[in-house]
Amino acid sequence: MEKDNILELMRAKNTIFTTDDVSLLWGKSDVNFVKKKIHRYLKAGKMYSVRRGIYAKDKKYDKYELATKIYTPSYISFETVLGQSGVTFQYYSQIFVASYLTREITIDNQIYSFKKIKDSILTSQTGIKVKDNYYIASPERAFLDVVYLNKDYHFDNLISLDWDKVYKILQIYGGNKRMEKKIKKYQQATQKGLN
């Protein structure tokens, strides 16, 4: 009797799976076998196809987890993190992701905005946390990512930032003088109560 591998998927903490993830989970190196099984589970309604090569247990998948699976390496950052941490007050419905390319993709009515940053920055784990099967920037890292990509940006509330962490993380941006000047200005404005 053939083993029903769907139980292993349902027990996994992940809500999103690539074909490679499923192969690893099932311990199968035969990609065609895995694809046929996935196709069978999709037809039976036991799995949900999110995008070509990306699947979910059901439609209640974690959108942040999906965001970091579409293009890897990547992590949640920019306005998504800054909005959650109260650094910006503007609400953005899209999810912002640091990636190796710039793209905007809509999946299940959710917009994912990928912003390209240099590989050496993208792959640095400084200021990045692992949370529920995805990577997310700390508020300090997200702040620096925004400064890195924008010449001028208005932040609503920088009081919650840990400036020691900001300066520590700033090192991964490769001695960017423009950023260093901007960071000092933002910090001075915050200390004067202007931000």
C-alpha cells in the first residue's frame, strides 16, 4: 500500500511549500514523483496551489511566509516593518520585501512589493530575525533599508529606534557616506524632539 505523505505536510510548521521543500520533507529525490503526488493532492483539494511551484496546506497560509518564498533570499522589511513598529503612520496594504530584484506581484488579492538591494546587504543576517518560518527585519534594519533606497524619506516617529543598533547595522551598508550623514541628521532631529 502506498504511503499517504499528506500527513507529513499537515504536521509541518510551514504553511507554504516549494517543490524542493516537499522533496526534503518526504525524503524523496525523485522530483517527478513529488510533482505527481502534489498534483494528486491538489486535484483532491488536500493542497492549494498558490503560484507555480509554490503550494500551501490551504488558503489560510501565512502571507509573510509566502513573500519570502517567492524569491529567495529575501526578508520582510521597509514600510511593512516600520508601520508595525510605529516608525511610520501611513498604512500600506502591500507587503514590502527586500530581495535581489524589483518586482510587484499580486497573489490572492495581496500585493507583494519586492525591492532590490545589494547582495552583500541582502545576505547579511545582522538585524534580521527568524519568525514563524520567514525572515523579518528589525525596525532598525528596516529603517536603514529605507534610507539606503531613498534619498529623502519622512519618518513619523523615530523615538522607538535603538540608535546603538542602527549604527551597528549601518556597517553592513559598506561605508555609505550619504547614509551615514542622513542617519546623523535623523538622530539629531529625534533628540531635539523634531521627529
